[in-house]
Amino acid sequence: MMIDLKYLYEIDDVQWLEETVKLIKNQQFEDLDLDNLIEELEDLGREKKNAVASLLEQIIRHLLLLQYWTSEAEYNTVHWKEEIYTFRVQLRRKITTNLRNYLELELDSIYQDALGFVKIKTQNSVYFPPESPYTLDQLLNIEWFPV
């Protein structure tokens, strides 16, 4: 019995995925639901990009707070460094060459998002550089912190 994959996709995407994997393994390419397969693959790529961009943004946020919000440093330095370390570990586990290239291309935009957050957090009481003072290599280096 042949399953209607397009219908299955609408009611149970997990089962749709299992059936799609079976078809690919059996090289039954003519039976694939290509429209939804393409959509799922594109979504997967977007999810991976969003995940690494979000982690990088968190790293930048905490580095900015660590480096520039000196009035809060006494109470928060250890916490901020722990957070930076945690996000770097998570990012290291997800990053690939393609995702690293994506982060390089998007670094300015990701920095601007992080900058907006820290300005709100500090109630615009701290000067932060309008452009990223960090390179991607520095941001990814698990041991690097600004002096």
C-alpha cells in the first residue's frame, strides 16, 4: 500500500520523515514528496544558521558587558565569563566550515543585534563601539577575553 506522503506531511510530519528516509534508503526517488522535502531541507539550513548566530550574539553581548560595563564588573565578571565559556562550547559543537563562513558574513548584523540588547540592559549609560571590536577568531576562541 502506497502512503500519500503529501497528506501524511500535513497530519504527522515525524512519520512523513520516517517514510521519506525509507524511500531514500531504498532509492525509491520517484515516490518522494519533493516539495515538502525541499521545504524541510531549507528549514533545516535556516535553523542551523539561526542557532549559531544566536550563540554568537550571546557571546558578543557578554563580552561587551564584561569589557565596557565597568560599574557592574565587580559583581558580574565571573558570571559573564562563565556564560561566554558556555556559549563558546555550544557553538564549537555546532559549527561547520559553512556555518563559520555564514557567521563571518553576518558578523556585523549579529553585532548590531547584540549592541541593541546591551544598550537597553545598561539603559544607554555605557559607551559601546558602534562596530564590532572583535574578530570572529577572537569570538570563537574559548580562551580569549578582552584585556
